[in-house]
Amino acid sequence: MNGWIGISLGDVTGVSPEVTLKALTAEAASDHTKYLLIGDEKILARLNEKLSLALPLKRFSNYCDDGRFFVVNPSAEPLPENLPPGAPPAANASVCWLSDGGQRCLRGELDALVTAPVNKQSIIRAGHKFVGQTEFLSELASATRTAMMLLGTDDHGRWLRVALATVHIPIKSVSEQVTPAKLRLVIELAAQACRDLGLPRARIAVAGLNPHAGEGGEFGDEEIKTIAPTILAAQQSGLDVVGPLSGDTVFYYALRGGFDAVVAMYHDQGLAPLKAVAFDSGINWTLGLPFIRTSPDHGTAYDIAGKGLASPGSMIAAIRLAKQLARTRVSAK
């Protein structure tokens, strides 16, 4: 692949710049991909020197430039040095860079966008209406049929892929938000994700919402009224989907190859098992966007920022997935 991968730099007061530069250094020899880092040039230059990475960063002027690692800053002013964690200028910049990356993808200038971690609380406190990068990019692209998938491998190379029926909402709101239309959409997107990954099948398991998948209505009736009928309709349309299965066992069987992806009902139901098996290699993939977007599945880690301790494993995995999906999309044209 010789196309362009964009990386929005995220919150520079966290580990985002560090994991980005470390990941690109690790990936540099793997192919001839060109990268556009959307962020603050001076911050990256200082960190590149501090970490002794010697990554050949260049200022971006156009897509015909010679080289492979470029930096562009759409912000009007560079950020000051030594900002405290979660500082409003850094939060504002992270939103600006995210928006620029999404717009470049929509214009067809980038083959994929990898988004480095941001801090939701800092962005909200800086005055932005912000739920998450997934929701932000969905709104930017006017994409109403999107979902979040998290995926990663354990120490034995076994994959766990989890699509979420609901994401950043309170637990008390989950039941009313798990509608037949939303659940059907996530099942369909999970199946399409398996095909996009080139898997030999797309066998989807759907977790129940309640303990023991409701125990026949004893512990809740969402499985009977909403989840099971939606699964049946999906089966009748030709999708290979089963459930509702108990949330305390379905991930065990998925990790052992019984299913290619699991649809979880809420955020922590899906992310807890994913992070238990793939904490350092987890990837966030937004399904249903008109462009490819992946992200490391971790936060800004303010506690270790600036110490050179951050692992780039999740960012490396996010970059590799973005390149894999971009290659597949190009070859399908």
C-alpha cells in the first residue's frame, strides 16, 4: 500500500504524541505508506528528539511531497510548552485536529484516519458539546448508521471482536436504547465488519442484557420482547447470528473461535472482556462511516505522560488495521 494514513494527534498533554511517534517508528520499515500527522509540529519535534526516535518528520505542503512522515497543523497558533494535563488549549486543539482529519477523509485525500486518544472531560470543560470521537466523526460525516467495534488479540493470537449496541450512555438508559432498529443495525454492521476483515465466515453472537439472558423472563423481559425477535428477523434475512446468550459466557466461546464477533448491549459489558484479553493491543473501529477510522483502545494516561513509559502496542494495532482495511477497499474498487 502506498496511500496516505492520517493520524489526528489527540490530547498532547497525555500519551497520545508519544504512542504515535513510537508506533510510526516501529511501523516505518513494514511498507511505504505515507502518514499525515495532524497536530502541533513543535511538540512532535521536541518529543521525537527527547525519545531519540529520529523519525524523519517533515512539514506538509501537498500530497506530492517526497518523504513519508509529515506534520500539518490546522490550528491558527502553535500550543505553548508544558501545558498541564487536560488544559483547555490542548482540548481545543484535539477537536480541531480531529475535525480536520475527518474532513480530509471526506474529501478523499486520506485512505484512513487513526485518531489518537483525547480526554472527553477536558473537551467538555473547554466548552465543546462532545460525547466521543466516534459520535463526533459520525456527525461530521452525517452518518446515522454507525456503531463502535472493539477488537484485539490475546497472548495466544486469538481475536475477540465486540460491537456495541449502546455506547456512552448511563446504565439506567440502556434498556430503552436497545431498540429493534438499533440492534438490527449493529448485527448487520458486525457481519459486514467480518467480511471487510476477510474472515471465512461472519458468525455473530448477541449477548443478553440481563443476568443469564433474562432466565426466561425471571430477571427481565428485554430478551423476550426485543432481543430474541430481532435476532430471529436477522436470521430470516440470511445472517448467521445466534442469541441472546448469557453475557457471562458468550465471550469465553467467542475467544475460542465459536463466534467471529459478539454484539454487546452496553459499553462495559463489551469492553471489560475485551480489555481483559487485549489490554495492550485493543483497537476501536467505527463501523458504518464513509471512511476508515480506527483508534487505540486506551485513554490519555495523564499519570505517565511525559515519562517515556507509554506502550505503543494499541496504536500500532490501530495503524495496522487501518492499513489492512484501506488495502481491502482499494483492491475492491
